[in-house]
Amino acid sequence: MIDPFTALSIASSAVSQIKQLTQAGRDIHGALGKFAGAVSDVNYASEKAKNPSIWKSLTGSAEAEAIEVFSAQKKMQEMKKDVEMLIQFNYGMDGLEDYKNTLRKVRAQRKKTEYRKQEIKDALITWFVGGIVVISGIAGLGLVLYLLGKQQSKW
């Protein structure tokens, strides 16, 4: 998964490429694939911003990320309208429906693979850091108890 601004720049370049290819009468499927992937990434970032992780909530970056995602979503909606208008103009309503079905397939595939990998990485990091904190706390408590016992000559 990539951040919303990178996805937005990919989408922007894909839209300009779609416009150029359409004007030249060439195949636009490759550019549509890039655009669909970028749309999917921004939508996933939006879902993640609604439920920020514990670490993002503690560091205060969740609000900043939510604002970034919101602005990326609005820009993406504008680009999406442009692309849909181009598709409808060149391929008709059937082509537009095919495009929307392709978007759904890409989104489902990414959810199964890339986004799931990212969620697993985030969970592993959370558990690893949490485990280190718990072990450090237990070790610190043990050290304090040992030093108290040593001071009172109980050890």
C-alpha cells in the first residue's frame, strides 16, 4: 500500500495518459489499470483513517493523515469523473459499466493481497512493540523489587 499523495500523483499521471491515448485513438487499458489501483489505494487509506491504529492515535498523526486522505479523496473524485466521462464518450454506457466492474475487481484483489499483507505487518509490529513494553515493565518491576530487598537486607 502507498500513501494517498503518491496514489494521487499516480492517478493524475494515469488520467493525463488516458487523455493523450484517447486523443490518439490508442488502447487505454494500461493507464486505466494504474488509475484503478490508485483509486483503490486512496479508498483503502480512507478506511484506515476512520479507524487509526493505537500508535497513530498516541502520536497525533491520525488527524493529519485523515486530512490528507480527505483531500486526496476529493481530488480523486474529480479525476474519476473525468475518466468516466472519457470512457463513456469513447465506449458508451456498456464501456463505462465494464470499467466500473473492473474497478470492483481490482479493489477486491488488492484487498485480498496487498492490503492484507499491510494489515499483517501492522499487527506484527504492534504485538512486537507491545511485547517489548510488557517484558521491559516486568523486568523493571523485578529490578525494583530486587533492589528493595537488597536494601532491606532480605536477599
